[in-house]
Amino acid sequence: MAAGATLPESTPRKLSWNLPTTLALLLASVVAARFLIHYTFPYFAWDPKYFDYYWPHRFRLIMHISGGIVALVCGTLQLWTGLRQKAMTFHRWTGRIYLVGVAVGITGALLMTLSTTPKSFGVALRGLATAWLVTTLIAWAAILRGRVAMHKEWMVRSYLVTFAFVMFRVMSDNMPWLISRLGSSPDDASTNVTWLSWVVPLAVYEVILQTKKLLGPQST
């Protein structure tokens, strides 16, 4: 959960661990770890060559990266359902830290858009930052009101947007066949990949979620 709130007494505490969730989280953890080690940690060496175009804006970028790292790590911990149910205090604190990470990451992202070129890429970054903010705030508001089920759904959405930074790199570096079809220039391709990195995962999650509700028992 993204904030410290007690669960209603009627909320079951039994484990809801299942194989698909476990495999998905393990895969996300491995991909996220590789992303952090190979792409984000090198920025902290403060090598101008590694920053390249972003060197004049390095402090904004580092702010964005730092917040993203915190949110990515804490978000992964948040989704380990078994861990949440066994260690609620730890879960609450990782939720609070997740909120701080998101806030820092969004601030850094918005500051970067002030000098990002082309403008279309800046718009894509602002769209991503807005989605990050909205999904996280709704998840937070839901748990503050005791809406546990709603909170879980929106935390997944928030995490998918957080994971967009990983997806951007995965698509950019491993899907040349896709990149070549996303624009007539590298700038156009980067802009379109930015949109796809969070819009597609959210759409897929929504289809899965609503299909599960549709096929599940009807609520009265």
C-alpha cells in the first residue's frame, strides 16, 4: 500500500500467492535489476560522455533517475503480496518511500521537459509524468479511504507507469524492427516509444483485469 492505513478487520489475511503473479514479479525483478545495473547506476559516475546530450541538465536527470530507482525498487516490494501480508509494517513504509520516490522522479521529469528537444518528446515525457502522478495519487487516496481492492488495482497501474522507464530501454535496445516503424527519425521513434512504454502495459492490464471481473462471480 502506498500509505499507512490499517486494513479493515473483515479483510482476509490468508495468502493469495499464485504462480502467474510470482513468475511475473520474478521476471519484472530480473529485468528491473538489469536495467538499474547497466543503464542507471553508471550515471552516478558523473562521466560527461555517458550523459552526452543531458550533461548540461545532469542535475535534473539525476533527480529523475534517483526518484525512479526508489520507486522501482519499492514498487516491486509492494507487489509481493505474500510479503505484504506477512510484514505489514514493512509494506507501509515501502509505500511511503514509494510516494517520495515518485514525487522526486516526477519533479525531475518535469524539469527535464523544460529543455528537452524535440518538443514532441517533451510532450511525451509530460504525458508519462502526468500518468505517473494520477495513478499514484488515486492509489494513495484509495487506501486513505480504506478501499483496499481499489488501492491494489491502482498501485499496479502506478507500478506499470513506473516500469515504463524500463520498458523504454527494453524496446529501444532490443526491438529494432519496432523502432524502425515508429517514425522517420530517431527523435520521432523515441517519442513514440515513450508513449508505448506505458500506454500499452496499462491497456493490457485493463483488459486482463476487466476480463477477470467479467468471468468471476457476480457481485450483489
